[in-house]
Amino acid sequence: MSKYFVTFLFLGISFSAFCQKYNPNINKLVNSSDQSVERIRNFEQFGLKTPGSDQINQTKSWLINQYSSYGYTNILIDSFEKNNRTYNNIVVTKQGQSNEYIIVCGHYDTRGGVGANDNGSGVAAILETARLIADLTTIRTIKFINFDGEEEGYTGSQYYVNQTLNNQDSLLYLVLNIDQIGGTKGESGNDKIICERDENNSPMSNNGRSWLITDTIAQLARLYTSLEPQIGIVTGSDYVPFENQGYTVTGLYQYANDRFGHSAADSLGNMDTVSFKEAVKLSISSAVHFAQIPKYSGINELLQTQSSIFPNPANRHIQTNEFQPDELEIWTTSGQLVYQLKNIESKTIKLPEILNDMYIVKLKKDSAVSIQKLQIAQW
């Protein structure tokens, strides 16, 4: 993957998806990561990995063996044919207590060389995340997916969205894409990481949750890594087909300038392994947070059902039936804060005079947060 970014300094104020608290259990878990660099060294040895080649098939077998060694048994090879070549997506499912699920993904094909950074770094981060949480109970189900054919225009992920998801899986909560997080040796900016949010207006309906989730990931970077989070834009990787179909997406990408991408020089020796290992910590803490592992929850995440705010659509007032919030925020689906109310004293809340539209409403009480869509049709 190669891309350009418009980035914004993450200020860490006002736009907060969830109230974060430091959790020493998460810190201990992410600091037990010790195999990610070795995984890239293994990945390099298979050479250039173009779809249908012997090299990528060897890489596929290696990945399957890795997941199996961690104890995973639900491993699907999602194969398909295109242009007389066989593509193989690797889908590993860790069943949670609920069927709502997150996808943690990244491509394993390469272009122009062995692809240590693009995307051996993402592959290694996904493997390390899968290894560390293999024996932990999660509330949400997790699907770890290694996509084929990203370098040819998201071939594998496009197939997965069109054929496997069939464009209508309401249980998919989040897609976290990890692509090229290895840093660049000798470049400035290796002390930063780009957290990517959805700013595409086609569709716009999935932007609001993406902004809130990306903000949470940026806060996790501050809590559990030495990297300074920067906000970037979702573009140029395997989350694009998901985003186009209205799913919530976010991603991680290095901040340092990429001098070696899509070439024989994209090697482990040209990566900044210090920043890479910090980015792996962020991958792990993000997956742990959104998979909802009780021992490792940095916050009390409370996502209520649609019935927690009524009426919906709303006219002049809303009421809550789950808890009396301390604070209310109303965001546009494109990520703009339009109203904030603090020190709420009643479950009945008067709405401001704003345009009739769909909004994202966030209710907060202590460390509990409820986030949902609300149609306002009042004036």
C-alpha cells in the first residue's frame, strides 16, 4: 500500500468516544509482546508474494500453522478465482460470548519485493494479537483476516465484502485494518502513529462511529505506547470495500515517510523496529478494548440498544430509560459536535433547535457511555 495523508494533530480533548482509564493489566499484556520482529523475519524469507505464486502459497501455509500453534481451530481458507488465478483470504474466528464481532485485518500479498513493512508489519501485528488473546474470553467475537490481492486493488477484501458478507451483516461492529506500521529507518516521525478515520461522504452514515472509535484508539496510543497519535484519513487499503458498503472502519498506518515501499528495499533492516514494536502494542490494546475482554477493559463500555433513547425520531425532547446521564453530546454523522449539555438532572432532556437530520448521540455517566443514532425531526 502507498498513500498520502492529510493529518491533524490529535489534541486529546472534546472528541472522546469513551472515557479512558489506565489499566495495568492491559499494559502488562502489551508489554509481553515479544515475537513480532521475528514474525517479520519469517515473513521476509518467503520472498515476493504475488497472488497465485508459490511464494504466497508458502506464506499462506505458514500463517495457518502459526494460528494453529496458538490453539485456533476455526480457520477458513476463503478461496476464489479471478483472471485465471486463485486468491486465498485466511479467516480465523475466535468466538466470543456474543455474535457481534470485530474484524482485525491486513493483507499478506506484496509488491516489488518481500514486503517486510508493506505488509509484513501488519501480518506480524495481527499474529501477535491473536497469540496473546488466544486463551482469553471475549464478549465480542473476533475475526482475524489476512487478505490476498490488496496490492491489485483490494481484490481479496472486495470479494469478502461482496460474497462472504453479502453487504448486509449487521453484526459487524468494526473493521480495524493494520497496514504498514513498521516505520522507516532514518526518517523523522517514527515517534508518531496515524490513526485513520472515515471522512468519506459516500456514504456519510458510518463516519460518526468511525470518528469516535478512532479517537478511542488514539487515546489507547497515549496510554499504552510511546507513540504520539495523529489523525489521518481512511484511504488506500483493505478497509475501503467495507467503508463503501457502510461498515464502520478505522486503521493504523505509520507516520514516517515511506522511502522503500513496493521495492526490494522494503526489508526489516530498513524498518524502525522500535516504533514498530510500539505500534504492535497499539494493535493489541485496540483489539482487546473493542473485543471487550473484562479483565483488560480500560473503561466501562456500555453500548445501549436503540430503545435507550426515545422517541426516535425525536421531537423537542428525548428520554432515557437505562440510566440518567450526567452529560449529553450530539454529533453530526460526519463528525462535527453540534451540541453539548452537562450537569443533567433529569431523564427527560430538551433538544436544541438544530436541523432535521440523523445524528450520533452520546450519553455519559461516570465511566459508562451510550452511543446511538437519533433522527431529529422537530421543527
